[in-house]
Amino acid sequence: MRLSCACVLLVALLSGSHFCLAQGGAGPKESKTYVIRAARMFDGKGERVVAPGLVVVSGGRIVSVGAGAGAPPAGAEVIDLGDATLLPGFMDAHTHLTGEASDDWKQDELDSLKKSIPEQTLDATEYARKTLLIGFTTARDLGSGDLVDVGLRNAIRNGKVWGPRMLVAVRAIGATGGHCDPTGGYRPGIFDRTTGISDAVADGPDAVRAAGTYLVPTLMAAVGLSERLEKGSYFPPQVEAKARAAIASIRATFQKAVAKKVRIAFGTDAAVYPHGRNAEEFRHMVELGMRPVDALKAATSVNAELFGVSDRLGTLEAGKLADIIAVPGDPTQDIRQTERVFFVMKEGVTYRNDRAGAKP
Ligand SMILES: [Zn+2]
């Protein structure tokens, strides 16, 4: 999608006793030791949820996992989450955290030209915060302009803004006239391609080299487009035709991929639908035939492999960064529990715990 962009510097930090973000100019660093307990856990790579859930965290990393870890270390703070399942922080392989499509195509076009970079940046901080607080601790962001994604990534990394750890593509690549070409539909010459162009254009097989090994389905992109079409939102005719064709084919494509055991990663094209609904992708994957445990792996260990970060993220294992989330109940029994994340820890820092104060 076409996106506008900006650069981030202001912060709207949540406050209250349930939140404890380390303050200061450097990134949030958590040196405390925690013992996180819950009725169950899914480690991101196994075949089933196991009971009980127990993870010991120190210095922002996982020290030990499972009931065999022994007695809690002296001085550790115990976080008991009760009837819940611990999971590795979710990862989204296709986001656009620097923008969001509305129901008004023409206004979005105008905003991309008129909205100041600071205003776009402030919007982006809110999208990033929402995404983190629903359990997505890592996002691969695929296309931004004016280096806003780089600024947002750095501000999050430095602890200025709440958001998922970001891997950024900077510019999306598409064909002339395609949806990565911001000059499409305007009078020729109105834009100077050397300045102000958000995306990158490349034509032909020699210019575009797509590497081949995971399918990132983005079923939620079809959901978002369908919802806007059902509301009667305006799209240019050629865009609407393309959207309808994509919606018509995306579910069948996904089912074929499941049947043929294609490696399926988890990505949603967040921005095509409103930010904060990323986890709805899980239920669409399961409704189309994917096992719940495989959908959970797609958003954790499979995405970590795809991103090249499986040495430090994607599973609940000793030595990994302490990105840990919790959902009520058992998500392999009811995949929609993934939409009810109530505990979010990233690198040992707790950003959300709706059950704070629960007694062991
Ligand atoms: Zn996209």
C-alpha cells in the first residue's frame, strides 16, 4: 500500500502501577530477576502446550524454562499469571508501522502529500505502542518513506518510544504505476522522483529479484480491504478491481500452501487494516486449515528463522532474549485467545500486566 511517513521524537508513555518501563536516555535495560509462572506454556517450537509454565528471566534474558528449573533464585520477583499460557513474543513479518489506511482513499492521498512529518511521526508512535501492547514484540516493517521507519526503530531501541523491535526495509519496491509508485494517477511531471518519493520503483525481472522460501499470507490485508469495500469506501476503479481479485484468491492460495506444506510465516500487512488487530490473523489461518500449534510457530520460531534472529528470539529457551507474553486459557484449544494478550515483556521489561497483583 502507499504510505506516508515521518520521524519520531515524542513519547506518550502509559503510566500506572501495572506498567514499569525503565526510564532514561538509554534503552530500557532490566537487570532484575523474575520468575514468571502460569498454568501452561508453549515454547514456540514444540508440538503442544505443556504444564505448568515457568520461565526465569534475568538481565533481560531467559535463564531457565520449565518446572525442572529448580527453586526460584534468591531475591527474584515472582509474577504469577494464573490460568494462562506463556508464549514467546509474537512477530509480524509484514507491517507498515509508519502509516495506516483509513476508509477515505482520497483523504489518505491528500494526507500523504500534506501531513507534516512530525504529525505522521506522532501517529507512528501510537501504531507502534498498540502493536507492542497486543503482544507483538518484533516487527519486520516493509516499506516507509523519509526514513521514518529507521527513526522509529531507533527511538524504540533507545527506549524513547514503546513499540516492537523493528527490522526495517526502508523502501518498498514495485513496478511503475503499481502501488509502490506514488506518482501513479497524477499529472506527469508533478513529482520530482529525486525528492519526496516514499517508495522505490523497479521494472522487470532484472530489476526485481524476489527471494523465494516462505509464504507470508497477510490474510488480514484481505479482511481490512473487505471491510472497507463493504462500507462502500471509495477506491479508484483499477485499485478496487485489484483489491477484489486479491481478496478472491488469497484464501485459496493459503489453503493450497497448507496442503503442500509450504513454509508459512506470520505476517499481516498491518496498516491496510487498523493497527492493533494483528493477532486476528491467527484465527483466519486456523479457519483455513492450519493447525493452531503451527499458526503459533509461524508467529514465533518460524518468523525468527525468516528474520535470521533465531539465535536470540522466537522460542522460550535459556539464553534467548526475554520476550514473553501471556494469553488467557489455552490458545491451542481456542486460537482467539491470541487476541486477548494481557502480559507483555520485551527483553525483561514488563510493558503490560493486566493481572498485576494476582497472588501466587
Ligand atoms: Zn504491505
